[in-house]
Amino acid sequence: GENVEQHPSTLSVQEGDSAVIKCTYSDSASNYFPWYKQELGKGPQLIIDIRSNVGEKKDQRIAVTLNKTAKHFSLHITETQPEDSADYFCAASMGTGTASKLTFGTGTRLQVTL
Amino acid sequence: SQTIHQWPATLVQPVGSPLSLECTVEGTSNPNLYWYRQAAGRGLQLLFYSIGIDQISSEVPQNLSASRPQDRQFILSSKKLLLSDSGFYLCAWSGGGSYNSPLHFGNGTRLTVT
């Protein structure tokens, strides 16, 4: 089955700096890659996703890049703010059948310091 | 708009006791429904998913079972809890009939088995 690795496990940046989180996946058939943000005590929330026919997607301060050849994708947060502090999870899906069977990475705890 | 409800938010149960966690979705029809478990410091593990009433797929062998008695109701159960069942349980939904639809999570149930 699919295996997703995520790095780093913790990341501390100063407010205003950029943060980059990287994930690799094992199955070349995966074609959907969402990113989730999870605040303490809450469920994960989708912040951005990308499909395999696209190399980059941007939404304000958040961008995701996908390299299908190398089987890795990254989350980029620019101009970080204290409210960006949370756990971030990447995921991958092979997109078969009729359900979104996501395989998640182990998460990155982002801390934005003043 | 669509909303997802999970309850209870926290639960402490003794080993050997039964379990019933409930999840309901509003504002959508024929959703795909999912149960995930999140262990501390790790990613989310898919336990069960359902593409329709009484249609349940299990992803990992375990002490738990799932049922979907109504279109927008998903229940996670156990007859006898084990210590290893402790964790953060998350229910999620996605659009039916599409394997790469984004997942939308509830706020989870923190289960502690003592």
C-alpha cells in the first residue's frame, strides 16, 4: 500500500519568515495530495490540495508544489503569523473506487514565534 | 452548508466495557463516511469507510466495528474495549461517488481506556 513520509516533525520559525514542509510518497499511482491543518483539540481542516495534473497551486500565503517524477510534494507558507502555529499533515490518495482513502504523513508541528 | 457532529468530545471507559461513538452529517446527501484514529505523535489511520447505508469497509483488523444505519449517521462500536483502543477518533465525510473529494473532519472524540 501507499506510504507517506513527512519532514520535519517539528519546525520553529520567526513571525514573517517562510516555512516549508516536505512529504514523499511511495506509490506512483497516487494522484491526489491534500494538506490539513490541525489545531489543538480539533479535527484537521483542509487548507490546500493538489492533483497530479498540476505542478503548483497557490492560495494567498500558502502554496503546494508537486514533483511526480521524484514522488514528493511540499507545503510552503510565506509571511508566517502566530495563528499559523498548528500541526500540519500531508496525505496521498491513489484515487481508486468511490471513496477518498487517504494515507497521511505523521505530521509537522509548526511553531511561529514572535 | 455542510456540518459534521461527533460526540462525545471526551470519554473515559474501563477495559472490557462497550463503546459507541456517533457521527452525523448535515447539509449533504449520500456522503462517503470515514472513521480515523489518531495516536499521539502520529498521523491518522483509516479504520473504516462507507459509501452507503449498511456498506462498510474495514481497513485494519481490530477490536472495533462500524455501522451506518442511516445515510448520514456513522457509528463506531466495540463490545469490549482494550487499553490499546485509547486514542483520538475522528469522523469525516466526503462527497459521494468521487474518490478524490476532500475529506471534512469532525472535532473528534478523545477516548481513554483505563
